[in-house]
Amino acid sequence: MTKAPGGLGEDERGSSASTSRENFSGGEVSSGKKSPVRSFLDGIYLLSGWLAGFFLLLIFLIMMGLSLGRHVGINIPAGDDFAAWSMAALGFLGLAHTFKSGDLIRVGLVLDRLPPSARRLIEILCLSIGTAVIGFFAWHAVHMTYDSYLFNDVSGGVVAVPLWIPQIGYSLGLTILAIAFVDELVHVLRGYQPRYEKPKPETPEEIVDRAAEGGI
């Protein structure tokens, strides 16, 4: 059984419920067991990712149905509308999970060269601005969805669908993303490294791979 730097074997570390996080000075800080709030938030982010995957599959099925239907004379009513609504839900529901996983495009050419204290301030500034902007859009998205429900707005296509139903994906995705930004801002304010931070590339090949993935 291989030993970890801290003296625990891999099996022991795998069975332990405790986790560790790095602070901005580079040292590890033990975080202990996951709190119920932490588990709940992580579950929300994971669920939003699964919902995004569901709508991706739904788009595939709709587009395949439309393509095959043309050859056999079968038309899916408002198929394009449902595909478009699924695309919107996919895009917005996947944002929070992508953000927390560190897979959003992030340019760190300057940030990676700053000292820890300056870097922490920049991270807090960026997260504060992001929280304000995303919170603004989330508030108005929820308000728009609620108005559509109150006024019973329906789509103008072949199939009359209450607009608040497809708008749920848009407003829910932005709301979860706003929660993720607040979660990350509080985490950094407590002195920890952002959870979306990925290890720095150490070889030229890793730098090229990171640039190709959009995580420069």
C-alpha cells in the first residue's frame, strides 16, 4: 500500500471523510468532514450538470426525430421550438457545474504571476463583480418567468406552450450560478484557494493542453 505525503495510505485516505484545502500562502488547511450545507450545495451543482446533460440528450433525440421524420413523412410539431428551448436550458443549467469544476474559460497569464496577497485581492474583486452581475441577471430572469406565469404567456408556434415552462431552465440555471458565485466568494474571503483553481501546468505539453482546453 503506497503512502501519501501525510503518512496515510491510499485506502485510508479514500475511506476518510475529511478533506483538505490550500490557503493562499500555499499551506494545506484541514476542512474536516463535509457539512450538510456543503453537501447540499455540491448536490445542487451536480444536479444542474445532470440536467444539462439530459437536455443535451433531448436535443439529440429531437434532431434525430426531425431528420428521420422527413424521410418517412412524419413531422414533429414545434420540434425546432423544443430543440431551441432545450438548448437554452442546456446552456444555463450547465454553467454552475462548469464554473465549480474550473472548466469555464479563464485567462490567468497575469494572475498566476502575482504574489499571493495581490492574487487573493484580485480573486475577491472578480468574484464580487461576478456575483453582482450574475445576481442581477438571475433576479430579472426569475421575475420574467414569474410574469410569464401570471399573465399566462404562451408561445406563438404550432404548439401553444406556456412560456414560463421553458423559461424555468433559464432562470434556474442563472440562480444556481449566482449561488455558486456567492459560495466561492465566501470561500475565498475565508482565505482559501478558489475551488475552481486547477494545478499549474509544469511541462510545455501541459501548457499546450491547458491552452487547447481554454484554461490558459
